[in-house]
Amino acid sequence: MILIVLKASIKPDKREEWLKGITEYTAAVRAEPGNVSFDFYENAQDANEFVIVETFRDGDAGSAHVQTEHARNFFPWMGGVVTRKPYINYQDLDGDAWNEMAEVEPR
């Protein structure tokens, strides 16, 4: 399983363009056969900072992802809306990337 977390700072005047673009990109990535999940979140304290959390079945699915037309178009486009290079945390994990949290028990 591949787990990727990105943190991106968006230019304030590009916020609406970013929201439209990331929403379209999210739908395209979720449709990929090797995608497990893809979500993006806005920072509650900074309306122009976003985090993207994505998981792929395996390294082959991750490699296939970056070769898709939507990814090849999105990455250069993203360069025009960010204030700096995004930060990335890329993890190639054995097994499932998600586990139940031990500290919380539903009642």
C-alpha cells in the first residue's frame, strides 16, 4: 500500500481556481483502478493551506497514477496556484495503510 500526504499553500487569488481544479482531479484519481482513497482538506486556521491524503493499492498503482493524463496535466497546473513547492510524505507500506485506532472505542 502506498500512502501519500501532501501539504500545499495556495495563492489567495487562486483559491477558487484551486478548489475547482482539485475537485475535478479528485474525481479522476478516485476513478483509477489502483486508487484506494483520495481526499483533500482545508486547514481550519489557514484557508489557503490544503492537505491531500491519497492511498494506492501498491507501487505499480502509484506509478500508473503519475502516468495518467490527468496527473500529467495537474502537476504543472498546480505549479501556477501554489505559493511554494508542496511538502510530501510518501510511505510504501506492507499491508494496509489504515488500522483501527486503539485509543477510541465507539459507545
